[in-house]
Amino acid sequence: MFERVAREFMVEISARNKLPFFVEDIGRWWSKGEEIDIVAINREKKKALLMEVKWSNLNEREVNRIMRELTNKSGPKSIQRYQKY
């Protein structure tokens, strides 16, 4: 449910031009046991915003670990052709 609310929020702020690009499509990505909570893309501009959604307060160490994991997951062929944010 929290991820769905986060996706709806991303659609809303995209409509207000508060993201680096207008979001044309948004959803979840998964493959071979890997998952990215939210992938927002603009196919025309070849840009993607990758997000992990957490329902807790995180310290800097935990945030850095999650960012490293997200970076490692951001290489699948289905989103390789996009500039990632």
C-alpha cells in the first residue's frame, strides 16, 4: 500500500513539473529475484527515475547501502538505455 501511495505521489509531482522529466509510465520492476520499488520513465527522452521505498527512518549507513544496492540493480537490459536519476 505504501508503495502505491509513493507511485501516486510521483505522478502528482511529475504533473507539477517537480521532477527532472515528465513521467510517462510508472511501476515496479523485477527480474531474477531483484526488485526496484518504483521505476518512473520517459521513453521519448530516454530517462528513468529509480526509487526504493522504505517505511522507516534510516541512518546514513543504511541509506548508503540501499543506494549501492539500487545502483547494482539499475543495469538490466530493459532499463539500460535510459539515463538514470
